Amino acid sequence: MQASTVQKLPDNVPGSYYVDSNCYDCGLCVDINPHVFKRNGLKCYSFVALQPEDPLHISLAEDALQTCPCKAIHNDG
């Protein structure tokens, strides 16, 4: 169960994948899947810029989810 202060970041596009407010912008998700994840350098976090649709980008999004050091990536799908 997540703390009540954890929220989806506003830059996420609608869909099942999202990044929450635990993100501290390490950039690992962007390194793994730059097609789906982008960085907001001004606010110091990464976010889902495009929901993955093809098998490759879904697989890479799942890799990013599994390796996120702050567990800020989620898939509600």
C-alpha cells in the first residue's frame, strides 16, 4: 500500500503506465525506454510521455518498472 502523499505526476499522459511523486529523476527509465519516458528537468522528475503500444515498447516499459530504484513507475492495466 502506498502512502497517501504519493500521487500520479501531472505530466503523465492518460493510460495504464504512469510515474508517481516518488520519482527523483534518476533517468534510468529514460535510458531504458526513451520512446515512452521523458524527463521534466525543471521539476526534477520523469514521466510517461507516450503509452507503449507495441510489444517492444511494452517490454521496455516493464523493464523500467521493474528496475526503477524508487518504485515510482506503475502499470494499472
